Amino acid sequence: MLPLTSPASQRRGPLDGIRVVEFEAIGPVPFACGILTDMGATVTRIGRPGGIRLPGGLDATTSVSSNTVVIDLKSDDGISRALGLIREADVVMEGFRPGTLERLGLDPRLLLDLHPRLVIARVTGWGQEGAYASMAGHDINYVALTGVLHAIGPSDRPMPPLNLVGDFGGGGMFAVAGVVAALFERDQTGLGQIIDVAMVDGAASLLGPIRALQNVGAWIDEREANLLDGGAPFYRTYATSDAKFVAVGALEPSFYSAMLAGLGIDEETIPDRSDAANWPELSATFAAVFKERSRDDWQAIFDGSDGCVTPVLTISEVATHPHNAERGAIVEASNGPRPASAPRFGV
């Protein structure tokens, strides 16, 4: 039985009293508004007549707003109703192509003239300006332009990392950070502002530490050839006897030794892991050993150790894993199980 609420939901969030108007969109905007809701903000979504549908009949909504008001923004009455909501808001979140709000008569600069304390987050893939600003695109396109897509996947081709890096990491979370920072500044100055949240900027920022490694010659611009991209035999996944997988993250020497102990391998009998030329042989050795037992058998062996070996869980298995269950990591919501609020405040 999943808990009905997360631990963080037992108290008023740090954004309690903040009112957000969300223009219906897909991807990063509803995700960001979901995070703001978890932090205590009240979100009112301005929905389009008929809503937005994704391929396969999927609902575009990836968060649960406090309420949705359907408004036709192509009518004068609709614009008037939207302005009424915006006048009472602290934050506006929108994910239209650049220039759309201006064409609707909701130019953000005019909104700031009417409501100087308003924070307006404009979330797009390419940004409000630039050669690609008016082009259509999706997460895979945005991360392709940043170097992120090139760096992820097997050696023979890039692999899209779901839409975690562009939509949710580079877009949604940077939107949340920008909004919270702007609200903090507003407390000091009394003035809101317009925030340009571009997924290409956010994704490029997330790649910053890897770029820094490349700058000093510690990262090769190839896939499956580096410490953290599946190239290293001590930082990758391995198949088990039941066609499932374990994840190995034994980077530090002491963790590596603990992993070898769990596998029953004498460290003195295998090649030196510090020489990348030995990685293929080590990977083959570890793969053969991991293949001898089931995923759950390996979990039983490594639970409580510093070997940094954990089961690769399916989405449906996450809630019942002992660690996740103890933390209440997955909670029941009106539209089904969802992750608990993060981060957790006041614990």
C-alpha cells in the first residue's frame, strides 16, 4: 500500500502563498509547475479549448495543477480573463514559441508595466533569440545541439536519455531555480522580471562538469570510452542470470575492492583497472561472474556493503524496494503513483 501523501506534504511549503498562472504546455512547464506546487505554491492552469494531446493519445499534463481554467486566448474575452488571473499572480509560466504572447496582446513587458512585481518565466527549447528560436523542436533536438546527446549511449550511436536532460533538467528545473531566485530578488527590490529559460542553455550547463574534464584531457569525445559513460568496467551495468541487470558504481579504490570481494574475485589476479587498455578484459570478467546469479541474489550479497552494486529496478518495482518503501519515495495521487515531493523541507 503506497502512502497517500509524502512526508513533505505534512507541512506548509516554503512557497505557500505564491500564486502561479501556468499557460498550458507540454514538458518542462507543467513539470516545473508541479515542483512549485509541491513547494506550496498555488497553480492555476490556463487550458486551451480541447487541450493538448500527444502521440498515442497520451495526456500532455505531467503535473497536477491546483485547478485548470479553460480560456480561448484568441478572443478578447479570453484575453481579459487571462489578464484578470495574471493581475492576482506572483508568477507566470509559459512555454509558447517566442513572440506568441506578444501576438496575443500579452507582451511580458506590458504585463510588467501593469504588475511590476510579476515574475514571468518563458520556457522554450532554443531560447527567445538565436538562429533557431522560431523553429519547432523537442528534447532530442535540443540536447543534440549541446553535445549531450553525442556523449550518451553505446559506441555505435547516440541514445536519447528519455527527455530528462532537455525538458525536465535543462528546462523545468532551471525554470524552478530561476523563479525562486527571482522571487527572492523581488523581496529585496520589490520588482519582478522576465526570465528566458532555454533548454539548450540548461542542458549545456548540465554538461559543464563533463566539458571541464574534456578541457583538461580527462574525457575523450567518444561514447563508451570514459569513466562515467559505460566505458569503465567498474561504472556500468551488467546482465544477471534472470535477464535483469545490476548497476555498478565502484569508482573509489575501497569501493572497487568491496565489489571484487562480493564477486569472489582476488584483486591480485586481475589486470590493473587504472590502465584503460585493460577495461575490455575486466568488463568481460565481471560480465561472466554477474551472469552466474540472479539480480536479487546479487542484491542480497551487496546490500549493506560499500561495493556500490545495486539492482536496476523497473519503474513498477521502485515503490516496493525496501529503501524506497521506508522513505515513502512513491506516493499515491489522483492520477496514480508518483514520486514524493523533492527536496524535503523541515525534516
